[in-house]
Amino acid sequence: MPRETGRKNIAQNKRARYDYHIDDTWEAGMVLLGTEVKALRAGRASLVDGYATVRDGEVWLDNVHIPQYVQGTWTNHAEKRPRKLLLHKREIQRIVAKSQEPGWTLIPLALYFKDGKAKVEIGLARGKKAYDKRQAIAKREADREMQRASAARFRRR
């Protein structure tokens, strides 16, 4: 059987980029149980309330919902259990240094399979204020309007 290659998205936290300024991102492996991997392969997970913390020099992913595997037995996993993230020591030190500053938090941005291995993209984020969100919406709408105007101009030629 050929090995998997490429990236297959499972879940994305679309709300994160709206609610937070993302400063830096890291790709991390996860320590998972067998039924969790099977549930992820079925394409079911939710990153909505998830966050990452640093405990005892290790990074943990908390409150990420991976539903129980339907064909699982009594060995099924807890849905919102803490999951250890696999990162290099230098990356963990950098995360600790940056996340100690007030106002910064670690949030999961995407959950995916990369070359057959489950990975999570975590980002160092600072919450946006309401006026920041309004500015982002206004900028996005202005960009859309410019695209429409330039497309209409090229169509007239």
C-alpha cells in the first residue's frame, strides 16, 4: 500500500484569525491514541475552544474536541482530554519566552495529516479589540471593491 503524501486538512479554526492577531506559528506533532487517529481520519474534530499551555517544560493542547470513534469499544478515548504536543526543545523555550508576556496566548489554528502523521498548527496570538475587527472588515471590503473595479475595467477593453 503506498504511503500518504501531502497535506490533508481535518479542521481549521477560522474564528482565530478574526478574533486574534497571529504573531508566530509552529507545526507540532501530537501524542494520540489509536481511536483518536481513526476519528481524525474520519474527518471529525473541532478546534473552536482549544488552547495550548506549557506545563513542566512540555506543551499541551487542551479543550480540543475529537469525538469518540463510532466503531470503538471500551478502549475509546475521552473527547476533550489534554494532548501532548511534540516540539523541539528550542521551539518550546521560544514559546515559553513569548507566551510569558501578558496578553499573549497559544491557540490551535489547524489540524491536519501531513505525510500520514497528525499535526497541529499552533499560533502565538493576541486578542483583537472591537475596533480592530471593524478595521479588518473595512480593509477586506475595500480590497474586494478594488478587485471588482479592476476586473470590470479589464472586461471593458
